[in-house]
Amino acid sequence: MTVFRAYDVRGVFGTELTGEIANRVGKALGSYLANGRIALGRDTRVSGPAVERAFLDGVLSTGCSVERYGVLPISMISFETWRGGYNAAAYISASHNPPEYNGIRFRTSEGYGMLYHETEMMNLYEKGTFLKGDGKLTDRSPDDALRRYADYVEGKLTFGRPLRIVLDMGNGAACGTFPLYQRLGFDCRVTNGEPDGLFPGRGPAPTEESLRDAARMVVETEADYGVGFDPDADRGLVIDDRGRIVPPEKVAVILAKERYAPGDKVVAGFDCSMIVERELLPLGFEVIRERVGDVFVANRVKEEGAVLGVERSAHLFIPEFQLSDDPFAMSLALGEIVSRGERLSELADAIPDYPYVQRSVRIEGSAADLMRRLEGDLAPLEPDTTDGLKITTEDYTVLIRPSNTQPLIRLYVETAGTDVEELVRRFMGFIEGATR
């Protein structure tokens, strides 16, 4: 499988993603930016320094200047890129993938995800037509960047009372960000707060299962809520005061109802729950669906002038803070709402739950060919082909799409009345038939 994914470069380090590829990607980005100024950061992965070094050698050889921040959340690198006047940013991470993976992600000059396939980067990479020059490397303090970010968000928030929060840093780039919450008056309880690129505490992916200890800590310490971050800290999964995961769509609905107004636009990933429309359309919001992928959602938020963007994988975009996905801004904006008096569990319970099931099928061969066969089989149901195949009725939605990052076909089924397991069996049958 190619390491050049839909919106980043990613693979197992040493076999799929090599130092040579990272170096060449650096040369391609540097040549595309032509003597530009680039911000560079990474998460805590063990292979991070090696990938960074190879990439950095490539960028500098084109004449670009690079300002290296070391380990810092990608959302704060994005903020620095936007506020600091950089031409772009690069970030060394494989997000939620296991420790043996690594990758390179890109940000535009405004700090949101770069659709690098739509630039000249890949053309330059393939042709090998790279600029030559003597670039300059400058090291920047991640602590100073954190302070600048804190200065910025502090001016946008007012808390009605002190809050207690549990922060599960996941041994990743979020480690060390608790001073941000302390500065804003939070009583912080931190778990998995030691940087470790093997992610020994609970693994790299924040899920209901992996955040079980953090959820228990929320309840035991009588915290107002908790947040679990992934390694690059562009996602934050929220835990309510009763120790339950709050789905990202519910977080988006709460934020929209409490912070924004009828007529405002909200962008939701194609796999997001139907609750986004069911809760926000009656209030006068406009809901826009975008293909799955945080960079696609980020770009649509920017294009539409939306007030919010949400992905089911817990990427939240709040442009009043910045255009990048930013779990810190999300968690603080949520805290401002909670500080007014209502418990997060009450806010979440005011939004109905619909049974939602996800299944994944590992495939061999071409996902595109399989999807074409499925499109023919499902044609009588008139699926929406914006991103995969989506069937929407009054009682249920079904989405079948290939993963952007793994050799998988994913099935998402949500229902407001129909038996969800019966629907799963039915559509799994279509997928299994198309793989034969």
C-alpha cells in the first residue's frame, strides 16, 4: 500500500516509510514553497527524530528556512503557523496508528490541513525536479509556543466557576499542556502524562475502551469532565461527569446550541451521526456534509465560512479560535458552557442516542474495484456517492466506504427505529458478496 495517503504521508517506519522517502518529501515541499519559511513539529514516537532528520535535510537542501519546535501538539503548530506568518508547516506523526508507524502531515499558511495532492508537491516528488539552496534551521521553544497559545485563548473565554478536569495525555504530544488549563483556573488531574513513543499507558488511540481508567478517574475525583488525546493531539475524546464518552457529534451540537445562532453553518463528516441534522436543522442551522477525513472537513469549513466542523473520529473545528482541528479550544469552550451551571451529562442526555454500529472488513486487491461492484449491487437503493456509498431513509442511514489509511472497507449503520443488527447483517452480506 502506498504511503501517500489522501491527506498525509504515512506507513510503518523503516519498511513502508523510509528515510529516503521522508527526505524526498522534504525536497518536494521545499521546492513547492520556493525559499519559504516552514514550521516543523512532531509527536513523541520513537522514530520521530529519525523521520524529522531525513525530512529536514531534504527541506533545507532546497533553500527553505525551517523553525523547529520539537514535541508540540499539531494544533499548536497550526496556531504558530497562522499567527507567525509561516508559509506552511510540516508535522511528523502517524496520528492514532500503532508505535511502529510514522508519517508527515502538512498545514497551509493559515494553519489548517493542506490537501497536498492538489498542489505541485507530488508532481515535483515524482519528477525529482528539486530546487537547490542553503536553508537555515532555527530551534524554537515549545514552552513559548504554549504560552502564546494560552495568551490567545484566554482572551476568548470566561468561566463562571472553577472546574476540575481529567486529562489523559496518552503519552503523546499533549504531555506538558496541563499548564494551559491551570492558567485558566482548572484543577487538573493528569494521567499518562509522561512522553513515551511506545504509548504504554493506554495505547495511541483514544477510545471508550482505552479511556476506561480516565473515565473512572473522572468519577472518583468528581471532575466536571475529562479529555483523552491522541499522539499528535489533534483529536480529543470527551468524558462526561458520569464517566461516559460523549460522542463528538453531541459535543458539536452542544457547542452549536450554546455558542452560535440560527443561520450559521456546521460541517459534518459523511460518517457522522444523523443527530447533527435532527438537532440543528429545526433550530435554523445549515448542516453541510463533507467526505470523511479531517483535512477535507477543515477545507470545507474554510470554504463555507462555517462556525463548526466535526468528524466522528473526534476532530472538532472551531474557527473562532483557529481553522485547524483543535481539541484544546474544544475542551475549553465546552468548559465555559459547563461553568455556567449545567452538568455535561445533562447537556449530553438532552440529545437522543441512536444505535450506531461500525464494522470493518480487511480486503485484498483494489478497493476501487470492490466499490464499483457494490455500487452496481446497491443501485436500486440509489446511494449517494459523495464519499463511498450512503443510503439514507427516514429510519436509518448506511455508509460503506474504503478507509483512507488502511486496506479496509468500513460499514457504518445508524438507525432511528429499524433493527440495527439486521441492517448490519444485510449490508455485510453485500460487502462479502462483492469480495468474492
